[in-house]
Amino acid sequence: MLNNGPAAGRLKVVSYRDLPFRTVVRQQYDFSCGSAALATLLRHHYGRDVGEAQIFRAMFADGDQETIRRVGFSLLDMKRYLDARGYPADGFRLSLDELIEMNAPAIVMIDTAGYKHFVVFKGDDAGRVLVGDPALGLKIYSRDQFTDMWNGVAFVVRQPADTFNDAEEWRVWNRSRPGQALQPMSLAELTRELPPLYQVTTRFSLDPYLR
């Protein structure tokens, strides 16, 4: 369901450069998209005030550090972080239609010109997909563009989000609001027969965060 609530009473001036990041946590390093995507999901969809550095350090401390140093964070690392904080989550291989039917934000991996990184699926409307990219901010892609970039795996929290497919996020680039979403299939119903997937990773150097 779209969130069309009134804007906050206090006017906040946002630069054009920062406008795409109003509801996206900007990654601080080229390897930190996973922790920034997770911070975006929690802060802007589940109301938990947390930053990427805090998440990065926590996942590293609790994970298999040798494996993390070698291949980076996996969805299993994200799952452990979320489960420990009361947000049960799993990764699934889905079609775009199934992802849309979930009617929920999700962390997905996309490949843009050979650069694989985690972003947040924030909604869809009339053949368009809204993404929160920690490197670029809010981005709108056509279904075909998104499908070509996406690896087909979605990481979803198994409880309702506070916000999803928010009209205000679409308004950053468009004056028209997205249409009313179709009645969603329940997350439990859609994922009941799907095997969870966890070993999706990116490669990076950990040094800047662990000095």
C-alpha cells in the first residue's frame, strides 16, 4: 500500500546532489554497498536508526572473518545480523513478478557494467522499478533494464515494513504518483516452497573500516 501521508511540518533544504539520497544511505567506500543497503532497508523502511559503519563492524565481528576477508559479506551474514535484532530474513530466487507480488522492500544484487553491488528494491509502478542505490541514490529503471541487471535473488525481511513504494520517493523524479498496487500475495505464501539462498557476496578490502 502506498504511503501518502503529509509531509513533515518543518521545511528542510536539500541540495540537488543530496536529493537522491534522502531515503538512501550513501556508501562511504566502493566496497561497502552491502552494509549501506542494509542500513537503507532498516532506517528508511523499518524505522531503525543505524548507519553503514555500525552494521559493517557488527557483521564482521559476528561472521567468519577469514571468509569475509576473502570473498566479502554474504546474505548469510546479513541474515545473522537481522535475526539477532528481531528481523527474521531470508534470501530467495524469484522472478520480477514474484518480487513485486511480495509488496515489500528487498535487498537485491545488480550488475551495472560489470560492477556487482547490493541495492534496495523500493517499489514498482507502470513498468518501472524504483531502486535505492547506495552509490547513486534513488534510481528508476524499466522492467527490462532491471531484469537485465538483477541476478534474480532477493533478500527479504519476514515482517511488514513501515514504508514501501512510497509516493514521495517517486516524486523525487516524477510529479505523478505511482498507481495503487495490486493486492499482494502474502510473503509466507509466496516463499513457502522456495529454498533460501545465502551465499551471494561481493569482493572488497576491509582495511578502511577495520583500522
